[in-house]
Amino acid sequence: MSGLPAKVLVANRGEIAVRIITTLRRLGIASVAVHHAADAQSRAVRYADEAVQLVGDPPVSAYLDVQQIVAACQSTGAAAVHPGFGFLSENAGFAEALIEAGITWIGPPPSAMRSMGDKIESKRLALQAGVPILPGSDGALRDADEAVAEAEAIGFPVLLKAAAGGGGKGMRVAMDAAECGVAFQRASSEAEAAFGDGRMFVERYVERPRHIEIQVLADQHDNVIHLGDRECSIQRRHQKVIEEAPSPFLDDEQREQLGAQAVSLARLVDYTSAGTVEMIADGEGGFFFLEMNTRLQVEHPVTEMITGIDIVAEQVQVAAGKPLGITQSDVQLKGHAIEARIYAEDPQHDFRPQTGTTELVRWPHGPGVRVDHGLREGNPVTASFDPMLAKIVAHGPDRGAALRRAIEALGETVLLGVTTNTAYLRRVLEHPAFAAADLHTGFLTEHADELVDNGPTAEQLPVLVAAALLYGYDVRHDPPATLDAIGAWRP
């Protein structure tokens, strides 16, 4: 493909589908949305130039049906597919099916996806690329007895991890030999059920680690750069909740070193497109390879906000065979950005997923505020899909300013009809330890009692609803206008 594709199919739903379509519009590329009947009235379907309904039961299976998506490309004339994140985004077989059908895959080579998708192989390659790894087993463990033996050689505590894992599945911490054998069996069974691959390995467990990642971009002309770092230490059950860029933990020397290591790994596996090298910091000056995500990350907006670079646009250009539109020297980190993920969940009841219908939706706006979402009023929120509804992103000249804007933006957010974690997110950002950047992946557990609120009383609730309705009337906007124009945004 010598030029950009005339039409791109977005093999996803919700906020990420809208976000990708926004860039396609800016590039003058027609968009095709695919959807299950449950999403027929979604913002992504309304925003796209064309839409194709997929069938599947349960609904999520429609978005995982490779043949239906290939057929949708062929029926609409879509020359390329952007997978977003989740669903088929890291499925090498899907990428190969598209390529075989003559459809451009907007993502990394399938070979790189496979090598980085296997946690054991990716650790071996990271070490070869000069990226430090945690002490651990060399290859897959045969059984629980070998897991215990390896763990004793490493020293407890240890972490049992699935070779094909992701999303926190197939992971167990073991504090001693007795726990280790049981943890191996449970994690292996979970991995087999989730990924069809029960292979396990063990590595040293870092207590109170910080989660830091490097965004990389690479083209087909041997150009590989990084876009700085992000900190994603605020997690619950291994799922990220709040992210920021750059990390308040790193100094300039560490930032440069980690960026160089990420670029080295991307080069080693002949990587192209956008990818993320994830690291953990042990608090004692050590940084260790965790994994490489071979797709667009949920938290990419914070990097876009501090660099002014549209990562999706770069992915499209790279897939079309064009060189990156930027060099490493062009990348300047300006200010600070914080992202908070809004989930349909109830923090007061162990974060149980929530369902409902969006009766009133009002988003914050103003300088330095970006909202990525896929909601319209009257949309059903079901248990069929991931509970993430939107992302509130705030940018400021420094971390303090970004934090204040993020807190204010969450306070202005109105979502009625379904219970969300919006107020909980605000309490996290307001916590003194967060303001002091005293972060680690156990932060939410450590401060749990201080973060969960009992909610409004029966007497307060009608007043709050009335205030929300009044506020919503004052800030009524056409939905597509709520996503900041990334290409025009320059901090």
C-alpha cells in the first residue's frame, strides 16, 4: 500500500473505537465500525462512516470472530483493520488471517506478537537485548515439586506466573514452600482455562513495586524511538486504575536508560507499530522487565498529552509503509498528565460490576481536559463486556497542576443510571500519599479503609440528583466534541 488506506475497519467497541475513528477522520480516512446488536445505538456506531453488525452469543464472541471481521472488510471494501486493545489486538492468528486476505494489519508483525506474548520467551529476549530481568526459572516448570525447588533457590517470596498470561490471570504469590505447591496448581489450572496453556514459571516477587512502562514506536525503515515513560502503579487485582506520565519516580538519567533498553528490545524482535515495554521498580534502584504489550495501551492518552503526538496516526502511517513522522530528537515531554479509568463497578461492595442504562451523561471540559468515551444517553451497560466506560485525562504544566485538574474533572463528571467508581477515583487522587507520589502496586489495598466511602444518605440523594441534572443542562455538548483534538493539542 503506497498511500494511506481509503477505509479502515475498527475491530473493537466503546471508547477505543471512538478514539480511533477520531484520528481516521482527521487523516481523511473513512471508517467502518463493527458491532453486536447490543451496541447498535452506541456512540462508535453513530460516529463511524459505516457499520456492520456481527452476530454472536454471548455478545463478546462477535468481536472475537475472525471470519466475520474479515468478511466485513471484504463487504465494505475496508483496506485495513485497527484492532484497538483487548479482543483480538494481540492475536497473531487474526493478524495473519487479515494479511492472507490482502487486508493491512495496523499493528506489529505476528512474529513479534508471538515472541513477546510468551512470557518465558520474552524474558529470554529481554535479557539478550540488555534489559534486566528478575531472578527466576529458566523455562517452563514441569510440576509443583520443581516450582518449589526453584522457589527455594530464588528465595521467598516468589511469584508464579503463566507463560501465556495476561490481565492478572494465572498469577499467584507464594510466601513459603507450602504455599508454593498449591499456588502452582491453582495458577496453572487458571491459565489453562483462560489461555489454553497451563505452562508456568517462577520469579522473585518484588514487594511494593512500582509499575513503569516505556512507549515505543517503530516503522518498517529501521526507525525505532520511544515516547518517554508512564507510571501505572495504581492497580487493583493487577488491573491498572490510574496512570500518569511521566513517572514522578524517575530522574532524567533513569528515563534515558529505560528508553534505550525499550528501543533495544523492539529492534531485536524487528518490531513495528506502537508497543509498550513494561518494567517494575523495586524501590532500591533496580528496574526489571515485566512484559511487552504488542498493541495500543489503554493509557496511551497520557503520553499523547505530554508529547502532542497522535500514536494512532503514527500506527496508520507505519502500517501503510511510511516512515515515522518524528525522530527521537523531536520527542519533547511537556508538563504532566494523569488518566483515571471510569468503571461500571461498586466500590462499596467489593467493586462488583454494575449494569444499567445511562440516563444522564455529562463530561468535564476546559483547558487540559480530555475525555475518551463511547457512551450516549440511553445506552445499556451490561455484564457482557469489560466494565470500563471512559477515561478522564488531565494535563498541566506540572504534576500538581495536572492532579488538581484531574480531581476537578472527576468532580464535574455526571453518569446517572449505572453505579461507577468516579467518586472513588477522586478520593484516590486526593489522598496525601498520592499527592506525595508515594506509589506502589499495593497502594489501593494499603489505603483501602481510607478510600471507600459509604455514599450519600437517603436525605442527600435527591439533592445530589437535582444538582446533577442542573449541571448537566449547563454543559450540554454534542458527543463527538468531547474528545480533544489530539493532533491540534500542543501542551
